[in-house]
Amino acid sequence: MPKLPVLSGVEVVKALSKRGYVIDHQTGSHMILRNENPPHRRLTIPNYREVAKGTLLAIIHQAGLTREEFIALL
């Protein structure tokens, strides 16, 4: 299982945008993404310099991706 790199919130959004996620809105320091394709999942991404490893794993899981699929998007 490959290690996850340390990413900022903006880098996570760029990677997820390749899978059809777009920024719906931002509340405070959190960006809310919405998938344009079914199922229309919504993800909350913190707009931090470094997203914590556990938070990143949760985001990947909620997006319906595996670690390998997410790393391929980077």
C-alpha cells in the first residue's frame, strides 16, 4: 500500500476535480465540493496548508476511491 503524500487542501481539490468534483461553496476555512456525476456526493475539504493524514484518508473513502486511485490523480 503506497504512502500518502502531504497535501494542502487546494492540491486535494485539484486531484478530485479530475473525477468530476467542483467547488460548490466555501464556509469559513472549508471548501464544499459536489460531484457533477451520479451519485452526487458532497465532500468537505479543509483549506489548510497540510491536510491531516486521517482526514485525507476519510476524504478518499467518502469520494469512493482507493489510495491507489487517488494517488494516480495527483
